[in-house]
Amino acid sequence: MMTECEMYSQHRRSWVRVTARELDTVPHKFWPAGLRCGECHGEVNVHHHENGSRLHHFEHRHRNLGCSQVKGFDGVRRQHPRPLELAPS
Ligand SMILES: [Zn+2]
């Protein structure tokens, strides 16, 4: 399960690592526009605990079998076919 990802920091003008626990402390209106997998750079969505309260983990929006963070990883690491590379506008 992915509990860490990367967010684009406008302040630092670069991608920085963030954990689900850290992001959970940030008010929703301040959340970054883009979150990506630190390994394959594919876009990720946030998932909450079953009771709907706290942020729990991240999942790829579009699964990449070339990413070891994904269930069903095929053993050959490669970048996501649609990576988030540039700063979200
Ligand atoms: Zn990935």
C-alpha cells in the first residue's frame, strides 16, 4: 500500500515527498493540484479510511504494471505512460 507520494511545491518549484499522514494535516483548500507516484511519476488519488475521516493511502489513477508500488507489478520497472512531470498550472 502506498502511504507516500510526491506533491508539487509551488514554493520550492519542485516535487517533494509527502506522506498520507502529513497531507492529512493540511486543510483541503491548500492541497496541491497534482500528486504523483514517487517511483513511476503516474498521477495518484487519495483514499480515506473506511469510516471516511482520515486520509489513509494513495493509489495510481491509471495503473502501471511497471511500478513496484502496484499490485500485479510485472517485475520490469518503467515510467508511467502518462507521467506528471511538469508543474501543474
Ligand atoms: Zn507508480
